[in-house]
Amino acid sequence: MESESTFKLIEEKRHRPLTPLRLIRGILCLIVLVLTAFIFLVYFGFLLAVPLRFFSVQHSRKLTAFFFGSWIALWPFWFEKINKTKVVFSGDHVPNNERVLLIANHRTEVDWMYLWDLALRKGCEGYIKYILKSSLMKLPVFGWVFHIMEFIPVERKWEVDESMMQEMLLTFRDHRDSLWLAVFPEGTDFTEQKCIRSQKYALEHGLPLMKNVLLPKTKGFYACLETLKDSLDAVYDITIGYRHRCPSFLDNAFGVDPSEVHIHIRRISVCEIPTSESQVSSWLVNTFNLKDQMLSEFYSGGHFPCEGTEADLSTMKCVANLLFVMILTGTCTYLTFFSSIWFKIYVSLVCAFLTSATYFNIRPSPLNV
């Protein structure tokens, strides 16, 4: 009961009030992020992910990762430098440029955004891909970004998702392509009601009772591991905890919460993970049971063990990246509104294509296949 009271106190306590300044600053940041995403999609994303892909998937992915990695880098800059959210890394220090499968607990709707903070420090921000619910692909502009960056949409029904996942996973097996594939095995974000249902299922099936995470769904993780294991270097087991309050997207946008994000990383070599589906399922459940224990200790103590494994972001590099993105965005915006009518026609046609390509999950195949 004591730990539950502590957990509720953490949930209810706000770190900062929503002042008019924070509200205005958050709205301006969102406008900048949407505008830059739109311009990058129209002038770079389409050309790199469609015409270039006909000739080379590898070069298409590399250049797409460069431009959209620059855009993704704006988010950690916003979190850490503008909103002053402290991001604390702990556990194993992982090397740069590994091909990895990431598994993480799913506490809130914005967990996946903080994985960008780690990816940026490893130079992999443009290569991180997520398995995410298909409704997010329908978001204006952002859904187009997810499509261009080859995120895998799922309905969270295995009989529907299996063929789509396998089709896309098979395209990720090339060792020459950098890859960070992020999976949230719980399948949904954590709530008390979902936790109660998960515990009921655990009791009925003789599985561990967990208070801070849900029982993981294993089929999607096994499919990723089985398809990619020959081309992966490691699995990163990531546990995320928040102080002082679990944030929503708008909390992030306006800099209200969280005050601190704690990210614990455990690097596991692929050869250390079992191979059969039943063994992998047991391994994943045990891994989440360890997460649950670690989160209980985090909520009572306020930190994970072995902190300080990653340095702070360089403000100079973040500002230089911001200037690069803003100069490109400003130039392309000028061309769109104050140049030839052909630029306006081009933008309209690209928007129409991206809308249909995202909806129908259309990606060109290289001509030499």
C-alpha cells in the first residue's frame, strides 16, 4: 500500500505551472515542428523516398535518414534545452552505429519520443523506426513522416498484422542499412485499469504479477527477432521512468512535465537470447518482470542504478542543426509562396501522393530487383 501511495503522489504532483509564456512558447514550437516537417516532406522526403528508391534503397534510406534525422534532432533540443527537462541515462553504455532491436516499457503516449534523445547521442536519430498503431499514420503531416521513415503500422491484431510486419521486416535485413527498430511489447500505454486486466490474466495463466508494467505480447517481438537476428548486433532492453509526473504530449509541448526522464539501458547480445518461440516468450515475460522490479525501486528511490552513462547534448550542435533546418525551411517556403506557379503545383501533387501512399502503405520497389 505504501508503494502504491507513493506512485499516486508521483502521478499527481506537477513540476511546473502552465504559464502564458509556456503556452505561447509551446504553440510556437509546435508550429515550427509542423512547418519544418511539411517542407522537408515535400522538398526532400518525396524525392528521396520515391524517385531515388527506384534506383537504390540503400542510398534512399541514407539520405532520408540525414534530412529527417536533422528534423528529429529538433525534438530532443526542445525537450532538453528549451523545456529544461533533465534526461538521465543509466545502465550499459552502448556503442554507436549498432543494428539493434529496442524493447521498452510503455508508460505514456510519449515514451517513444524520448528514445530520440538516446538515438541522437548515438548518431542514429534518422535510422530509428517504430512499430506503432496504424491510427497514428493518419495524422496530418506527422503520419507522412512516419511513412517516409518506414515505421511499421499495426492494428494490434496478429492475424491482421502478421503479413504486413513480415513484408516490411524482410526489407530491413540488409547489413549495409543502419537500423534501430523500437518495439513496445505491452502493445498499449499503461493505466491502472489495464494493469488490473493484465494481472487478472497473469493469475489465470500462472504468470508473474506486475504492478508497473503490463504483460508483454510476444508474437510481434518474436517475429522481429526471428526475421532480423542474423543482421542484428544486440537487443537494447530499455526501462523508462518519469519524475515527477507521467507526461502527456501537451505536457511535453508546453514544458509542464516531466521534470526528469530516466532511461535505463541493458545491452543484450543476440546470441544470449533463446531461439524457439516458447523460450523467447518466457524470456520476454521474465525481462518485463525485471522491469517491474526496477520501476518499483525507481518510484521509491527516484533513480535507476549506474547513472551518468551518457553526456548532455551539445547546445552548439543543437543550435547549428536548428539553423540548418530553418534555413532550408525558409528557402523552400519562399519558393512555395513567392516563386513560380510550378512550385505550387509540385507541392499540391506531392501532398496528394503522400496522402494516398500513407493511407495505402505504398512504397516503390527498386527497378533492378
